[in-house]
Amino acid sequence: MTQEMEATHGDAAASVGSRWPEVAVAGSLLAIAVMVIVDSLRVGIGWADDGPMSGYFPFYIGLMLMASSGFILLSVFLGWKKVNPVFADREQLSGVFAMLIPMIVYVVAVTLIGIYLASAALIGYFMRRHGKFGWLSTAAVSVGVPVVFFLVFERWFLVPLPKGPIENMLGF
Amino acid sequence: MEELGNLINGFSVALTGPNLVFMLVGITLGVLIGVLPGLGGANGVAILLPLTFSMNPTSAIIMLSCIYWGALFGGAITSILFNIPGEPWSVATTFDGYPMAQQGRAAQALTAAFTSSFVGALFAVMLITFLAPLLAKFALKFGPAEFFAVQLLTFCSFVGMSKEPPAKTIAAMMLGFALAAVGMDTVTGQLRMTYGFPELLKGFDFLIAVIGLFGIGEILLTMEEGLAFKGKTAKINPKVVLQTWRELPRYWRTFLRSTAIGCWMGITPGGATPASFMGYGMARRMSRDPQSFGKGEIEGVVAPETAAHAAGTSALLPMLTLGIPGSPTAAVLLGGLLIWGLQPGPMLFIEQKEFVWGLIASMYLGNIVGLIVVLTTVPWWAAILRIPFSVIAPVIIVICAIGAYTVHSAIFDVVMMLVFGVVGYLFKKLRYPLAPMVLALVLGDMAEASFRQAMLLSQGSLSIFWSNGLVGGIVTLALTLLAWPLWTGLKSWLRAREAHYRLGGVR
Amino acid sequence: MAKTCSTLRLLTASAALLLAPFSQQALAWEPTKPVEFVVPAGTGGGADQMARFIQGVVAKNNLMKQPIVVVNKSGGAGAEGFLDVKGDKGNPHKIVITLSNLFTTPLATGVPFNWRDMTPVSMLALDQFVLWVNEESPHKTAKAYLDAIKAQPDKTFKMGGTGSKQEDQIITVMLEKAAGKKLTYVPFKGGGDVAVQLVGKHIDSTVNNPIEAESHWRAGKLRPLCVMDKAKMPYTAKLTATMSWQDIPTCASAGLPVDYLMLRGIFMPPGVSQDQVAYYIDLFKKIRALPEWKEFMEKGAFNQTALSGQEFVDWLGKNEQMHRVLMKEAGFIAQ
């Protein structure tokens, strides 16, 4: 799939290269590897007389993660000028962010006002913004879905989901 | 043929009008539980428990166990439709099920999944019926070394030559192992890599990771293509079921292989999730066209579903005869037994004959009822894909959030789900494979614990892995499977080089 | 006030059921939504079994208007569950069942919680520990087994148990002290697994709770050597051809001075009111009076000591101190 995209969206101006995303991902993996290794050293990486210690496996896992992500980083840097395959074009990325940003807002909202109101807002936003639905159907779906979830989870299956101050006020 | 007589007796216990209704209720509820990633068997039992007090124990446990069958069937639905595994054992089903749905073949994929589940379960129940005492003895042979051998085999059967760059495959796999190690080390009781955060005490849950990596990651990928699900054009026709059935007998070898894997993993008890991965891995290995896997190959749905359901069913055997539950849902059934004053263990088959055989008979019936229920709903499930993306996408996000939250009732997990979602998207774009990472996450801590338990037993000597025929055989098989792709890879590389030189190095 | 009411209610239990709406008014507080029952251990273990049993009998006997929902929070050797309860200040719709990890987990891992961070409700029972070997083992008595350990070099015998640096390993250390020799302790995930490993002869002995090994004993696969209590268990019903729970000698009488009981108790989050605690004390009193509970106690051969109020608090303080000493000696305390 990536190959196809390289072919079809070769235009550098309208697209984002995969150099920086590659660096970011491999860099994060490298950071994780360091964290794994540091903590493994703390708990002991040796092979005691009754088998490996707590840090034995994580230590080597960390080393291999470090080696592989380091290799990826290195090969990106070595090919920095030459190869920069297309990660995604700008239009595609804006699509992704159109989803990612509301999702982040949604998760923050869940922690603040509970899952029901946040879900209603999320569904409502999407239907209006991207679906161009009328107010009536938007309201019906965005209220109906959380209500159904409330009934299924809280009432029927007795699974408490995160609730906010408004639900508490209503006595749930 | 004492078993046959017992079974017929069992059918007469199980096959009453009210019991059939209870089965229907249990299955329907179970399917719902399987579909929604936030619900587990425990919740289903919680609802039905008060109902069961007016019944006799056999009817009650039939209804409760039907929740289990329903959940096994239902797990495949969201995997195929939205790439969200409803239950851990349906992760491998997403690999080919979701591409099929994208190609407009959702109904075929669902039919194949349900039918395979049924076949796997049916074989497993037959095994339980006729070989229960023998199998229970076999399960006793499994100590830590044997468990590690099986986990190694699962891993080796799945890992092979992948299309992704090797460095990225290793990085993804190691990330999975590293995440699996977070939390408490079961062998020494030490906390690892929690860095003082209480949220990390419980480690990274497999289900939260896959909901994020697969479910949320897929939504982000879909957004790249604009606001549309590719499965929109799915043909919704009840005939699809029959057409798919006509196709399925071709895969009899896959059915048999996956059933064998599933039963083996269920009894030992390795669990349904590793079984599904092993089933998928072996099917790809043995296939004449391994390249088609992951691109919507129906065999890639058949193999994991058969194995998962065979394992899920045969896992009830160690639960009944040894009292060790093979899965959380099985553990809930165990609780159900206890409330009825039935203590699972070797005496159950002797002291509660009528109950046990009633239950076994209900496994046959429950699966048949279950298959009919889920097959009739195939067109409706496929029709969900016709809902506009702008409506279904936020609903999927909500379902994912609920699913992640309910695993530990922790908001932190919802945040983690989002992080995993972004990771899933980036990995997919940058060609890091997700499957080895997920497999490492599910097997990592299990395998490490078994390995170190084995080391404690042998006082640090690796020879324990060849100390008897059983464990030695499995380990050798696993290592062979691991070496095989290297060997074939080397061979084809040599051949390619030869050809390259013969052509005078012209490309 | 609630206390006098509760005795009255016990006397007229059946009438109370019929006249439920009237008698409920007598209580100052009752749950208004489903009660979350936290189990700080995995599914299928002893605490989980007891919690699910309670969930069942409460629903069956209509002891509460609202249902009980069992939630397993086993992460970090139970720390996940305890931290959850500790953090849910003032929530009367949450209770937690404890096992020894109430004391051992904070000591072994340094995770910050203590029983004093929660509200003690009542002790339901104490769980026994029995020394088990495989039926085919040559060691017929605890003394014979102890002598065999003494006669062999360190780490010849393998003891299986649940978890690491928890009750089973503490008992193993006590046993090592008595024998003067080291054992190999192999931690497994749950008590059921441990018993099965012993049946499969992958290990030499276990200290399973009675309920975890009972079925294998009756099937003639396991043999109990001694019980780690001051007195023998009171249950006289024959479980095998020759033995009842009562026929198992105490470990002390066999020359093995090991005495350990595990708490099965109920706690609530901190900051709940007296009335709310009284409600649950009363509820568990009613549960303990049920015939199903008696049957459950007998099946699991529990020590039926039950305490609440100040007595329970005193017991907790003493037991915590005991664990601190034992774990310090064993070197299990986190730095």
C-alpha cells in the first residue's frame, strides 16, 4: 500500500515525508528501550543459581529494542538526503487530524464530565460537522446512543461507567 | 460405550422445552457480550444469576454456559466488521476478516467465522464426551517446562518471514515483550518498570492494547481515505450463507489442523487466545499461497476461529475435572457451579453424573442453537456497514472507550487506548507489523513465568526442556519451526543470487 | 440503634422478608445503587470464590434490594484493588474482601496502602492452611516429611504456592526454619493451579487452603499431612474412606511448629459513616446465619472465627505486626 502511494502521490509539495515520523517513532522506541534497560539493571539482570532474575529477560529485550530502533534511526539518517518516501499527503493528514483532535478532546471530556455527555457531544459533532445531518436526526442519535449504552451497561449489566458531576446531581 | 449411554441420558436431561428457551436466552446474551468489548461473561452471569434461583442446577448451568458459547461466537463480529476484537481470542480473526469486510465480503467472513466456531466446538465436545478421563490425565503431565514449550511453539509457529523490514519486525516484537513485562513480576513479586506510577502496577492489558492498535488505529487510517467505509457495498443476501458453505469443505485440512491445535491448547490449558494465533500461523505456514494471508483470505478466518472455539470448549474439561479455569469466563462458570454447591474437581464426574452429562449434552445443543441464532443475524450485522461513517465512527470510538475502561474500571486505560491508537496508526504507516507485537504482549509474561518456574524446578539447568519425550518433542518442533523460514529464506536468496549472476547482473 | 434493630431482625428474619418495606425503614442507611464487591485477586481463587458465593446467596435470599457486582482487581498482587478502595473516599457502595495480601503486598512492594487506610467492617472467617503431598509420596506423616527434608541437602524438595512473598511463601519460610534446610519455592498464579501441579507430581508439596485441594483429596490423589492451626478442624464428616477434616493432626503436634491463618474479611473505603458500616456488619451477620453459609464453611473447612468492631481492629493490628516480623525474618520487605 505504501508503495502505491509513493507512486501516486510523488508530489513533494502536497505531501509529508516519512523521515520525521520515522525519527519520532524510532526515537520513542529508543527511549523506551533505555527505560527498560535502566529499570532492569535496578532489579537485577543476572542469572542466579535458580534461574534468571527479574531483570534478565527485560534487559535483553531492552537491548534488542535498542539495537533495532537504533538501526532504523541510523538508516533514516544515512538516507536523509536521498530517500524520503511519502508518509501521507496533506489532505490525508488533515483527515486524520480531523479525527484525532476530537478524539483527544473526547478522552479529556470523559475524565471531566463522564462518558455519557462526552459521547453525546462527540457523536453530535461528527454528525453535524462531517455528516451534514439535520438537527433532528443528530439530536436523536447523539442522545439515543448514550441512553442505550446507559441502559445496557448501568441498568442491565450493572457495569458502572465513568460519570461526571451532572450525573451525580441527578443521583446516579 | 458407557459414554454413549450417559450422553443419551444427558440429552434427556437437557432437551426439555424450558431448557431450550434458557439456551436461547443465554446465547443471545452471550452474543451481545461478545460483540461489546466492555462486557465479559461475569456481567452476563450477574444478570442471569437471580433468574436461576428458581431453576434446578442443570438448567441454571445450561443457561449460564450458553452465555459462554454466545460470547465465543460473538467475539468475531466486531473483529470482522470494524477491526475491533470483541474478545482477546478474536484478534487473529481481524487479520483476514477485516480485509474481507473491506472488500464487501463481510457476510462471507461472518458465515465462515461462525461455521468454523461451530465445527471447532463440535469436535472438542466429542473429544470431551469420549475421552474425558484420558484427557484429564494428559493435562496433569503439564508442568512449567511443558507450558513454556507450548508457549514457545505458539510463538514459533506464528513468527515467520514477514513482508515488513526485519528491523521493524524485531522492534515491534520487542516492544510487545517490554510492555508485557511492566507491572509485577510473578516469580519474585518485584515491581518492574512502573517508575512509581500506581496506574502501571497492573501492567498493560492485552485487550486495551488491541482495542487501540486495531480499532482506533483503523479509524485513523480510514480517515485518510476520506469519510467512507469501503465495505459499504456489501451485498446483503441470505443466500450468501449457503454459498459460503459450499466453499468451506475445501478447507477441511485447516479445520482438522485447527481443531487439533485448539483442543490441545484448551486441555493443557494454554487458552483460546494463543490457540487462535497458533491456528492462524500454522494455516499460513501450510498454505500453498501464504502471500494471500492478511489480504482477505477466507482460510485466515477459518483457521483462528476453529482453533479458538475448540480451545474454548475443551478448556471446560480441565475446569470440570481439575478445577482450574482456562479463561476468565470459564472462571465465572466455576463460580456458578460453586453457588449450586457443585465443587469442580475429579469427583464431579463421579458424584454428579446427571449434572455433568446434562452439561455435556447441552454443549452439543447450545452450539447448534448458537449457530442458528448467529447465522440468521449475518445479514443484519453486514448491514451495519451501510450506516454512514460520520455516524458509525464516533459510535465506534465510544464503544472502544467503554471497552478499554471496563477492563480495570480505570480512566487511565482510556488514555492508553488513545495512545495505542496513535501508535497503531503510525506503525501501520511506517510498516511496523502489529501482529508480532500483539502476540508478544499476550505471550510475554506467561512464557517468562513458565520459563522461570521451570528454572526453579531444575535449579537453573536448561536440560529440563528435554527431560522427557513430551516437553522435548514440543521444544524441538518449535525450534524447527523457527529455523524453517530462515532455511527457506536462505535457499531462495541463494537461488535468486544464482539467477542474478546468470543474468549477468542486469536488473 | 442499628444494633438493637439487627438482633430483632434476626429473630424475625422470615417476617422481615414479608414485611420488607416496613423493616427497611428501621435502618438508618441502605444502598441505593448496586454495590461493587472488589476482589483483590484473580478469578477462581479462594477470595473470588467466597465473593461470588456471597453475591449468589445475597441475591437468592433477598438480603439486599440492590445487587452485588463482583469486580476482580488483581493487578500488582492485589494492590490495584486496595488502592482503588483507598482512593474512593466516602463511597458506601463499595466493599472489598481481603486475603493476606492486605498485609503482605504493601510490605513486599512498598506500594503505599495499609489496612488503616480503609474502614474495617467485619471478619467473616479465617482460612486454614494444610500441608499436602501427593498420595503416592512415601511420606505418610508431617514428621516423616520433615525428617526427609532434614536428611537431604538444601533445595531437594520443591514447594509450590500461590504468588511470591505472600502467605504461601511465608509459610514455606517458617517450615524451612523448623527443618533447618532450604526448600525450593515455586510460585504459581492460583491455588487451583498449585493443587494440580502437585497431582501431576511436578512439585513435592503444597500448603493449599482446604477448599483448593479438597476434591483431589477425595479422589485419592493428594494426602493431607497436617493443619497449621492451634487446634484440629471441627468438621467430622468422612470425606475419604477413613478420614475427615478432623482427622488431620495439627502441625505443632507433628513437630512442625507452624501456625498460620488467613483473614477473610470485609473492608469499606475510608470516610464512610457509622450507619453505613453498621448496615454491612448487619448484612454479613445475616449471611453468616444462612444454612448455605454453614455448608460453605464446612466444605472449605474454615476456621469460623468472626469479629467486628474494636475486636476486629485489635486483631488486625496484631496480625499486621506478625506479618511484619515474619516478612522481615524472611527478607521479603521492600527497601
